[in-house]
Amino acid sequence: MTLTEKKAMASLLVSALIYSYLSVNLADAWTIPDQSAQHLWSTWIIVLGFGMMGEVSVGAWSAWQRKRGELEDDRDEAIIARAERLALVSGFCGINVLIWQILWQATFSHPIITTLDVQHLPTLFFVLMSILFLCHGVKQFFILLLSLLST
């Protein structure tokens, strides 16, 4: 495994742990119950703090690995750039699905298919945070996949 792949794997694991904390903290089975804005603020700050600590740790570890002689080459930079574009597309699609849900709920009072209640603040918060984690996860996943396919 290259250093880029190791960083992507570590970052993906850190993100999965943080997202599981977010899910356990906000969701109750398959629903998102009412929660105060204070609880949402504290959850966001804790998730933000965990994310910063996790990514700083991964960055420090990779800097230590570079000092030990592991390097990233032009191929790794091209893979990262492509994975970032794919993550951007996934975020674009996620936001558009959210917009579609909002417009669907505003248009039909009783839609035929089940929709998310995005007018419910905790649900909207969870969906937006999920889109952010989706983008990061897609980037790390595609770094791993594209690295695997390029060897």
C-alpha cells in the first residue's frame, strides 16, 4: 500500500467512527426524534472537533511516514484530484436530492412515495451532515479504488 492509500484508509475509518457517533446521537432506530437546537449545536461542535482531531492525527502520521521515506508521486496526486472531482459530483447529487425532497414536500401535501421530513430541523441537520460525510467517504473510497485499479 502506498502512503496515499494508507492515508485514505485511515481517514475513511476515522470518518466512519465519527459518523457512527453522529448517527447514534441523533437517530433512534430509523427515525430522527425531536431534539433541541442546543443538542444539535453541541452534536455539531463535537463532530467538528472529532473530525479535526482525526484528520490532524492522520496528517501528522503521514508526515511522520514521509520523514521515514514514504513518498507520494504524480500518480497519487492525479488519483487524489480525480477522487476529489468524484466527491464533488456526489455532493452535488446529494444536495440536488435534498432540494428535490424539499420541493416534493412543498408541492404535494400527501406524496405517494415516502419522503424525508426535511422541514423537521433535526432531520435536515442529519441529512446535511450525511451529505458532508458522503462526500468525504466517496473521496477516500475512490482514492483506494483508483489506486487499486492503477497498479
